[in-house]
Amino acid sequence: MDNEEMDLEYVEAEDAEESGEDGMDSENEEGTTDTAKTKEVYLPGKPIDDGEELVCDESAYVMLHQASTGAPCLSFDIIPDELGSGREKFPLTAYMVAGTQAARTHVNNLIVMKMNNLYKTQEGGENEEDEDEDEELDDDQDDVGEAEERKKPQMTCALIKHQGCVNRVRTRRLGNNVYAASWSELGRVNIWDLSKQLQAVEDAQLLKQYEREIVNEPVRPAYTFSGHQQEGFAIDWSACAEGVLATGDCKRDIHIWSPLESGSWKVDQRPLIGHTASVEDLQWSPNEASVLASCSVDKTIRIWDCRAPPQKACMLTCEDAHQSDINVISWNRTEPFIASGGDDGFLHIWDLRQFQTKKPIATFKHHTDHITTLEWNPNDATVFASGGDDDQIALWDLAVEKDADQEVTPNATAQTQSEDELNKLPPQLLFIHQGQKEIKELHWHPQLPGVILSTAHSGFNVFRTISV
């Protein structure tokens, strides 16, 4: 993939046979829509009859776009910007950095992206006045083709050559600069200053200049740590202590990084002692600078106090927190809750005030394959999203309770059977989004309420549903 501007393609309903979808229309063999099934909701795993196809219900989305970067990016992170928080006026702009997993080790990159002109795809409502103004301008100044081009979302990219596939990448604004920490499959962790790349994606001339420069002088990391004995995936910047980083590897070791005044980092060579297998994910507490949570293939979740010596740092352990490997955890920003997801397909919610009971306060079994990604909504303490190898992203709201009249109907007709299937779903399940293959990571955009970005083998989705 070259360093050039790429289109973000909107998922049109007629092209989105597997896109997603809280509700989908079902067509019969003659190609006409069966009235009785028009509003039928498709549930993942349900067989599709011959002659039927899934069609995206656009009314379920405020916004839905998709993009591709060539080689799959199995990890990414949202770059905090200075455009303000709580932005809901369309079109929207978002910045992110992603890491490729190309088939050939030496052709991998970090990709700094600017997505702009992310317009509202739901018809009617907000922005109609703006669209009318655009149409008037089109009549006076543009032909139809130019008008359509101007309404297309755009993605501008600046590349950083990366040694080895990018296992995971996380960003943090430190002072006036944005840094990215990347885990390489070669067992190294790099820290990158993204200042030049962020300037380049803002200006076409600067981007061309940047592209010329990196041909002869590839971008070098600000710091590299090669002390892990194996590659890893777990990595997180502290939200409370500027520049502090934690990294965990596939052996079992977790190392703590501290920033130096020189702009470099000091890594404690003594790993935290506790896990007995690969550390799959870790997260710093959003409120306490020294507290860290981690999960592992050893089926445990551990809470650490990094002020203590490494062999004594583990404060709390929940053994057999899942039936198999625990892949992801997410720490609620405002409540003492941690969510976890594993290969067993279970989602558990843990109350840290009751962590020693080793019993989750809520458990959900909806996903039919490994859960690979999980994150609380930063703007709503009861809402979170999960995704996995069953090719679906689920939105959940813990505040929702089951209605007493939602009971399974005996001797049900075909229509009531469909309703009963919905009633069997957990009432906290708000929305099911599909259309991506092998979903690897999702993030809520902290400055764009309700907007989720997700990556999979099939590319990126950027969407906001009517549910959140």
C-alpha cells in the first residue's frame, strides 16, 4: 500500500449481504420481500434458506462506513485529537494508528491515519439543512460528479516501516506529542513519536515531502526494549502516571516502564511474579497510578500494586476466572468493574469490591466462538462492546432488565417463534453488528459519543448505532 489518500467506502445495503445488523430483510426466491419477514431479525448462527440473503438494515445505524488498508491490521488505537470532546455534528473526523500483519515480515508498517468527512448515512434528521446548502452550492459551482466526490469519506495515511508484524499498538499523548507503543512479533517493544506523521496527514505537500524523506531515512523508534524473552500482546499506557507503560509477553513476564527526563524510558528488568502462562492482556487502573490488572492463558485475573517488589506485587488473584484462556480485560473508567472475555465465549463482569469471592456479578454467554476484544464505553458506565471470532460485535447495557411479560409463548406460530428467539437473548444485549470476518479489536472513540471503530481480517468498520 502506498502513502496516498484512500477512499472509505460506505457499506451500501445492496452490497452488504453480510453486513450488519440488528435487523435484516429476508428475500424469497422471486427476489421480492416477504411482508411477514420484512422486520425479521437475523440472529447469528441461524441457517439461511436457499434464495435468501442478508441485507443491511440501514435504519439501525446513524453512521456506517468501511475501509481497507491492504494488509490486515489486527491491532489499532485511536489517537487523541485537539478538536474537542462530545462531537456529534456530522461530518466527523477521527485519527488512529494501526499495525499491519503482512505475510512477509519485512513489509510491515505502522499506519497513521486521518479519517475525515465521515458523514451521517441514515437518511433524514440531523444535517438536512447542511445538505440543502450543499445542493445549492452544487447547482452554482459543481457538477454532479464533483458534488458526489466531496461527500465521500476520505482516509489519508502516513506509513512507518515496522520490523515484524505488529501484535498490538497503543497510543498516548505525552506533553505536546503523541506516542505509540508497538509490540513486534520479533519480541521487541518500540515507542514511536508520531508528530511528523500527524502533520503529514493534514497537508498533501507535507505528505509528499514525508514520503520522499523516509525512502532514504526510515523513521526510527524513540526507544526500543528487547528484554522480553518472547513476543507478546499485552501492552497499556497508564492513564494516571504520564509516560508509564506496562508490557506482558507470551512467556508469562510483565515489565513496568518509567519515563526519564531525557525523553527515554527505564524498564524494570525484574518481571512481576505471578502468572504461569502467556499474559494476553493488561490494563492500568483508570484511577490509581500504581494499580494494574492482567489476564492470562493460565485462566487467572490478577491485580497488582507496582509499588511493591515484583515478587510481592500481586495483591489479588482470581483463579479459574474462565474455563480456558482469558484473552481480554477492560477496566471501567468510573465504576469498580472489570470485564473479561475468553476462548470459552463467556463474558464476565467483576466487581473489585467483591473480587475475593471469585464470583462475577454478571455472566453472559452469547458469543459462539473466542472473544477477542472488549471495551467499556468511556461515556456511559453501564455500556460495553464485545467482539470475536464468531464475526459479530455485541453492544451491551447492564442497566437494562428483562420485562416480566417477555415470556416464551407455548404453541407459537412462525412469527411468535421469531419473537421468542429474541426474548431468549439476554435483555442487556442491545445490538448485534456483523459484516466483518475474524474481528480482532474494537475501540469506542472517546471524543465521538457512540462511535465504534473495529478492525478484522476483512478491514475496518466505523459505525454508530441507534442503540447507543
